[in-house]
Amino acid sequence: MIVKTLGRVDYAATEAAMRAFTEQRTPDTPDELWLCEHDPVYTQGIAGRAEHVLSPEGIPVVRTNRGGQVTYHGPGQVVAYPLVDLRRLGIYVKEYVYRLENAVLKTLEGYGVTGHRVAGAPGIYVKLADPFGHAALTGPAPGGDPFRGLGKIAALGIKVSQHRTYHGVALNVAMDLQPFLGIDPCGYAGLQTIDLARLGISTDWSEAAARFGARLAAQLTP
């Protein structure tokens, strides 16, 4: 896998480049992993509903062809775009999503943070009251709210075309979280978001990108 650290890049131009790469690649094209961050932008998934954008406050809203609902990208967030041939890797979409999430979990573990999956809600979450504890999520969610006491630290939205992936996963490192209040993150009203900085983890974008990229490459290399 070829890992490319792009730095701060325009969202729309990067999405167009991903799509072009995917359309033009051949069975022999090496897989790539693009690591970047974007200027403030809301992105809507292919089935995204307008009512989940509450108050954009001048932040552009871009419709995309990935799965999922609306999310926010901004400075201080590591956005990873794996451009992978799943057929060559020998896995299906469900396993691919599992591996993306596992890379997030392993990256967080390296910082001493325990991440969690929530059934039916792709992405990774942390316990706000005990982000470093190792206890698993257990039993029915309090009050029927599967996100009570949790903060979302990584969002996932992918597109697969002829077994080839693009779009990807975003890890919140040290960012302005205020824009998340302008949307229902990933379509869930009131869902809290969190980043490494607010968990007391001091790291910069470059280090976090390198760690996350290494974990992703390990998960997606035969």
C-alpha cells in the first residue's frame, strides 16, 4: 500500500481525485491510503436528509456519494481515504468496515484511550466519564439511548464501486467541535462528539496521522 500524506487539501477536489483514481485503476494498480485534513465543510451521504443540517452558519454543505448521513470535517481532524481493491484483498464490505474501525481502536489504544463500537452505528465512541477504563459496553442502553454517556471520536462513511473503495474514516484529534452542534452528527440528534485533545491527549496532527496511517495500512495489507 502506498501511503500519501496530503496535508490540508480542498474537500471537493480531493473527492473528485478519489473518484477518478477509482474509475481509472486496473487490477494491477497498487492500493493507496491518503491522509489529509480539510477546511471546514459539512458532507452529506447519498441518502442524507436535509433536516439533519440544523444551522450551517456559513460552512458549506457538500453532497457526496458515500454512505451515511451528514458529518463535519475541519482542521485538527485526520481524514483517511483508503483506496483499496477488496477483491484482491480477499474481503467483503462488512470485514472492510470492521478493519477500519479496528484501526481506530488500535490507534486510540496507543494513546491509552479505550474506544467502543455501538451496534448499528458505524464509527468509534468513547465513554466520556471514563475514556481510559477498559470495561466494555454492557446491557441495554440507559433510557433506550445507545449514545448516553458516549462521545463519537471517529466517523466512517465509505463508497465501494466494483469492489474498489473510496471515502473513508475521520479521527478527531484537536479541533473546534462547535460546528458539530450545527448538525445531527451522522443523523443522530444530540450525539456528542469528542477529540483526543479534550480527553487530555497532547499530540499534533502529523503524529496522529502517522500512527493512524500505520494502523490502517497494517489492517488493509495482505
